[in-house]
Amino acid sequence: MDYTYSDIAKMIDHSLLNPTLTDQQLEQGCRLAVEYDVASVCILPHYLKRCAEILKSSTVAASTTIGFPHGGHTTAIKAAEAEQALRDGGQELDMVVNISKVLSGDWDYVRSDLGAVIDLTHKHGQRVKVIFENCYLNDDQKVRLCEICAALGADWVKTSTGYGTGGATIEDLKLMRAHCPARVQVKAAGGVRDLDKLLEVRAIGVTRVGATRTAEILDECKRRLANVT
């Protein structure tokens, strides 16, 4: 095996973004993330403050979404969301691009929109993932977004919200890795449902994945590592 349990666990952002999750389920999800020692919990914004409290004594980061899931919020609202998230203890913010503006080719707007949240978050010493929602974009648009994110100093580029018409594909992940400098990490979201898929994307340079089946993935990881002789 060319990995440890920690290598795999610290690739996982445990996703708690389904709008039907109850307070009890959100609380349980945060505690599961601590138990499995994942990278972060990405949680519904209204529960972020409580999430940060639960994670405080752990090595798991508290994260939430900005402009989710369609990216169509005004820049001022995205910045306000980011301010609130940072006050609530957010350490990583997953921000959706304005998909409409990307498809319209209004790159100045896209750059300004992303820059407002990235700059604000970095001033607070925290990090930003930029969600492309690749299922709606062509390759030229994806490459342009990679270039803009690199210029603005985004910490990650991310394939999808998990709520579009498609999730992460190997082709998109390779494209994003190829067109971002090494300092910009790549996150796969939507479709990483087992350990084999996680290992497949890890092999092409992905450093984070969004997952709801965290326990199943990491239980399988433990099982395989235990069977190594």
C-alpha cells in the first residue's frame, strides 16, 4: 500500500449539505467526522457555528458553502455570506462561480466576483475552494477558470456542487490539474462513493474529495490496511 489511513482520511471533506438534514443529523455528522479524523466537515451555513464548536478540539476543519448551489448570488451577498461564515468559525469556504456569467463570457465579472471572496477569506487567514460546476461548461471555460483561480490565489479548484446534472469525471480532474499550478489544489465532488474511486482520483493529483459515504470509505481503508502482511 502506498498510503496510510491518515493519507486517505485527510483527503475527505465530509459533506453535510442536503437541505433535509435535521439538527440531530448534522450533529451526528460532525461527530462522525471527528471519529474518523477527516480533513473537514462541509456543512449547511446555518449550522457552521455549532459545527466549529464540535470540531474545536480536533484536527478537522469547519467549512461551508458560499453562493451555493447555483452561484447566482450578487457579489455583495457572497461577500456577506463569507463574512458570516468566518465569524462563525469557518476555516475553508467552498464558493460557487457565477455560472451564468461564465456561460456569458463575462470574465471580468467572474474575476471580480471570485476575487472579492478569495481576498476577504485570505485576509482572515482562511482558505477558499472555487466550485466550477463542470457539467454545464466546455473545456475552454474550465481552463479559463483555472487560469483565473490561479491568478487570484485560490487554494483549490473544485469540480462540482454535487447538485448539478453531473459530478467529478476523470477527464475534468486531469484537465484541472494540468491547467493549475501546483499551489492550487484540486477537489473532486460528486461521484466519489468508494475507496477505489478515491484512490483513482488521488493517483492523478486530487488532494480532496467531497463525500457523504465517509464511514464506508474509511472502514474499507482500515480493512485493507489491516490485511496487508
